[in-house]
Amino acid sequence: MRFDGRVLILGTTSGAVARQLAGEEISLDEAGILRTDVSTDEITPLQVMLNYDDKLARFAHTGLVINGERPVAENALVEAGISVIVAGRRYGKGSSREHSPFAELSAGVKLVIAESFERIYRQNCDNLGIFTSTDFGLIDRIRAGEDIPVDELVADRDHLAASILRAGGLLAYGQVKLKGANRLSVNCIGPQTLAQKIISRFALDVADLDWDMASGTGGFVRADYRFIIEYYCPMAVHMLDKAFGHPLELEAPETIILFEDHLSYAHRSPTHVRLGLLDGVKNLSEAHRRFAKTYGLKNHGWLVGEEGSEGISHAMMIERYALPGRIVVGTDSHTPHSGALGCFAFGVGTTDMANAFMTGAIRLNMADSLLVHLKGQRRIGVTAKDIALTLLSMPFIKKGGGLGKIFEFTGPIIEAMSIDERATLTNMVAELGGLTGICAPDEETIRFLKERRGINFEIEDWMQSDEGAPYAHEIVLDCSDLGPMLARPGDPGNGVALAELEKPVPVQIAYGGSCTAGKREDFDHYFEVAKWARDRQMRVADGVKLYLQCGTLDVRQYCIDKGYLETFEAIGAELLGPACGACGQCGPGVTENENQTVISAINRNFSGRGGPGEVWLASPPTVVASALAGEILSFNDLKARRFEGE
């Protein structure tokens, strides 16, 4: 294969990227330390995701930040003739949006070389036919005009990834290999993890693919449900109509679920309004709904006569659909949310889902399991979010130790947790870099399914990991001494204990919501702080706006039944209808200028994702306590300060 275009090295030396885009060829040494953690939010900023075809080429890497600057202008990669991109560790981290590699492909990029890749990003590249490599020796050979053998480019990839790349992408591969695939007969030898057991029950027998489910190998599984959100649905339809014409023959359409959860508050998003994106939102929603109507698919859409939607996809999947021991797949990196039930749930890209619509088969690269044992006893006021932020701050995780892994959460802390709290941990496996997170089902799982869904579920003997099951690594965290945690702006891994803040951090906005923190127990936490404040005639501090947003209609009804809403309103909070909202910069709760700071219960705070200002991550009680104080403060510290004032 010949790469006729130019190489762009994303180095951190001042001006290095701009020089290359202007036509200069520089070495790795001249480029300086490679930019690490390039996120999909930077490759395709949120506001460009209303595009879902080749127009995305204009916006590739326009959100990239190096040394505080954005060196890539609109259409710069196309005009510079870039065909190879070079970067550092964890390239493509963050959101599962396939808009990012699709934008790169449309701009002419055929190869990405990096020290390591985020799992979903790399799989999306495979599916689109973009090569990825960790071999930096290719740079000089490509610049010398050498033809690079395809066999060499895929030499370190599993058999399936190599086959998909040779076929030119997943859609072409799927039509030849996956139609009508049956269950694979797997003989499991030795102790197994819960994840291995689930996958073995739903693995598919694919021609020319001898899948033994060994770590690092790829195969296909059948899922209970496949779900897609409005950001990705039109792109999937565009791909399918282009490849197969119209109408489409969807596989098992009754197990396909659509969600409009991201954009129902776009009319109140400072970014969408300022940039004139509401017509694009309308077009995207119309395309999404047209697909649902054409094929009679279940669509959980916007509310009628009020703001909001029926609910966030992940939250609704655990409330309505997911079951222990089964498989759920969705087009969002936070799909592992349902792992709190003991369900194997993972996120995929748009091409993966488009292929699954046609074949029913879901591509899965088998991963090692990582055991997270949480021991000790939680202090009062410490939530699962604090534990998640602690895990994210660990050197092992920050160095990429969790990349692509299956996180299995165990220990007395987990056993004492509600499903809502477990879901915070499995949800944020996306930030930990993992494939999915899972908790073995137990009596709490049975209680949840009975209370929330009226299901009398019986746990089967196999629904747990065997003694002696294989784990690639074990993290043991004693939670006894943990206090409220924060993540400094820029990355969820920028963890810091709240007690260690060097100086007060004033806030202008506080947001409680999202799939991570819009559940029933999260609202129990919000209410506990709000009631304490109401009992003392306290309100949200002057100059601060507090937004609280339920994850689903069921959560909102729970709050109504418990009498929470009156208390929230009494302290000055604004209640929002169910939706993703601030998490995707798609509604209230984001900054409007660089001088604003928000304390937020969402799951990620990459640069620019929450607006131009600074976003600190925190737990639900810390968010409300900070809104009341006007600065970042824990609930315990707020109570102590009030006591001292009295």
C-alpha cells in the first residue's frame, strides 16, 4: 500500500503542527514530545457532529489543543494533503463517536500511528478501512515513497481485524461472512470469569474464523438488544443506504431500540444557539425519526408539550431492558452502565451498529479481565463517584493499564452498594479506558429487578466468576479512608482529594445529572443536601446557577412521589426534563465564557466539552453543597462552616 499524502506529527514543540500544515516536513525530534490523550472530542468537536456524511472532512481535528492553542483550522488536513497522522498514547480516547475516524478518512487519512489507541476508536478505524499502527519506523519509509505491504500493516492485529481491513471494512466483510451465523459451540476449559461465561453463550460461528475467545482475538456475538442514539443513527442509515440501497432488510428489528436523548435541550445550549446549529439538530432528528418510522422500530423520543426526552439511553436500558447474564450493545461509550446488573454491555461505533442492523452480529475483541476489589467501609458522604474518581487518579490507570480491559467489581463495598451506585462505576469504565464493567448479580440485583421492573429473576449458578478465574491484574482499594474526590479541569483522570485543594475555587454553575448522576440514588444525595439547606433557610449562593436533571421519566416520577421537587425549588435549583444535557454540551449546565467555572456530576471534562470555561467533576452531594457555598466544598465542610457561623 502506498501513502501518497503527507505525514502530520502531532508534536508539542511550539508551532510544529502549523509548520507541517503549511508544507514543511519535520522529524519526530523536531516535533517534540508527542501529544498524548488526543480525544475524539478534539478530533470532531461536538458542534460538528450534526454532520454525518463526507462534509465531516472539513472539521477533522479542528478541536485539537496543543500548548493552549488550536493549530488545525477548518479544512486544513484536506488542503495540506495529510494521509498519515502520528501521535502519542491513548489516541482516540473519550466518546465512541465514529464521526472522528470518519472525518479523518473523508479528509484523506489512511493511516494513524500512535503509541497506543483507545479500543473503540481503533475498532472504528478497522471498520472504516483506516489502518492503525504502533510502528514509528513506518514514518521514514512512507516519506521515502516506499510501498508498505498490507500484511505488514496488519501483522500485529488479530485475525478478525486483519480480515476486516483486507476486505475494505466491516460492511463488506459482514455481508459475505455473517448473514445467518449460528451459535458457536465453545468448550470452556478451566475456571472462567463471569464475562467469559456470558460471551461463550452468545458467540457466533463465522466461516473462516476459528474463534477460541482467547484474549486479544476477535469474533462476533449475538446481543439481546442493539441500541443507537440520534447522533449516530443518521450516519448509520447513510452508510447502509449507500452500501445496500433501499429498503433495508434489518435483522430482528424488534431488538433494535432508538433513543433521542442528547439533543432535546439543544435550544438552550449556548454553543448550539451561538453557532446557529438548531437547524442541523432538526435535520438530524428528522432523519432519526424517519428511520424509526420506516422500519417500525421502537424510538424513545422527545417529550410532547414540554422540554426533555423519555430518558438517557443507558439509564433506560437498565430500567427497562438489560438482564443479568445477557449482552447489550449501544453506540455510546457509556453503554457499560448496564453491567451493574451483571449484563455484558459495551459500546460500539456506527459501522459496527450498521453491520449489526443487517446481520445481527456484533464484533467483539476479547479482552483480559481486571479485578477491582473494593474493601473496607465507606465513610458517610462518600459515593461511588468518589471511588470512580479515585480509581481514575491511580498511576496504573493513568498509564493505560485499564485500556480495553473488562473491569469486574467485587468486594464488600460492592456488596453493600445499590444497583444505582454500582452503575456509576460500570458507567465510568469508559473513562477508565475499559471494554466494559460488570458486577456479579446478587440479592440486590433481584431486588432491583423486582422493584423497578416487576421481574422475578432467578440467578443461575453459573452467573459468577469461578474461583481461580484468570485476571490480568488486580486492583485492591481500601475505601475506608476515602473522602470526597474531584477531577481538575481537562481530564477525568486529574483526580484530587477535595480536602487537598490549595485555595478556594469559586463556581458560577453547578450541574447534577447525566447517565452517571441522574439516577434515583443520585437524587437521594441531592435531596439530602437540599433538605439540610432548606431547613436552615439557605439558598443557592448569589451568582450561582444550580441545575438538576433526572436521567429518565421514571427517576422524575420517583422524585415527585418522594416530594423532592418542592425542596429543590425552595433552595433555588432549576429542574430540567430528562436528557443528557450538559454532559454533551447540549443544554444548560455548561460554561458560556472562559471566566466561568462549573462543578459537575457528569463523567468527563475534556477541554472544551463543557464549554469554554473550566469543568470540575465531583459527586452529587458535593455539587449541591458547592452551589450553596458558591465555591467547591463538600457537604461535611458546608455543615461545619454553617455550624461555625451559628
